[in-house]
Amino acid sequence: MFVKICGLTTEASVTTAVEAGADAIGFVFADSPRQIDCATAQRLRQLIPDGVRVVGVFLDPDVETVRTAVACGLTDIQLHRRTRPLETFRQFGLPIIEADRSSEADIILLDAPTPGSGQALDWETLERPQQTFWLAGGLNVDNVGAAIRAMRPDGVDVSSGVETNGQKDHDKIRAFIQRAKEETPCIHNQ
């Protein structure tokens, strides 16, 4: 199973996620307690080996905000609540992940209405998209297995589900990655 650990802000958390087998690291550039600036992203980016994707997470960004962040070494752009045309962001030549079922993005992200809130989706009633998709929204070590079995996603994405008191919990990061990968081995890094 492809696993993205999102909202990382420290060297220790990035190192833990990479060593535990994360396939992608998410840096939040939107207004959030997990938001980082480009200087921090560049510093943390140096700890991430080739082959691990580096995803910039944005909330209805303007083009210049994305351009600045892409220069920090991103491999993917993740959009939430986009109001500008998707083609506006294709100019960067990076895969686009979008939390919008009707999007023509490269990857659809099924997420809760408020990203990073820990609000769980109802996987039993959720319709599975026909295109490549990652599942987010309230995932944690206790429910990721059931969510993967119910939805059969191409990947899973977690942020608050690997935190304790608002801080990344390294034991939870390791356990989440192990549990997700036990369900379905990652056969490709899409």
C-alpha cells in the first residue's frame, strides 16, 4: 500500500517517516497548525531520498504561492477547495492530487470536508472512484486496515491520525505505515 504521511514539520518526524517506509511526505503550505515555510521545506527536503515523493498541500492557492513552493523541491501538488482552473497548475509539470471527486487531476484524494481534522469518512457507504485515488479522512492505526479493505484505494494519506496532543507521534507513524503495508504491499510508486 502506498502511504503518505502529511503535515510533517520537524527533522525527526521526516526521518522517522522515511525510515519506516513512507512512500510520500506531505508539507502543508496552507493556513494550518502544520504549515511550514519554503525555507523549512527546503531543509526538510534534504532528508528525503529520491523515490519518496514530496507533496505540497495547498488550500485554494494562487499560482505564485505554488510556484514558490515547487521551487522547494516538490514532486507533487495537492489541492483542496481549488477555485482556479486545474490547467493553471499544470504549468509546473508535476502530478496533481485533488480532493475533488469530479476533478481531472492525476490522483483523487477522498478526504473529510476539513482536511487534517481527523474527521472519519464512512467507508462503507462511500463510492469508490473509477480513477487512481488515495484515501484520507480520519485514518489511524486502528482503522486503516478496515478502510483499505472497504475501499481498496491506491494509497492512504494520514496527518492527525499519527499525532498525540497535536504533535507527530513517531510510534504512531511507524505503526500506521506497518499496518497499511500489511494490508497490501506497495507494488508501484504512483
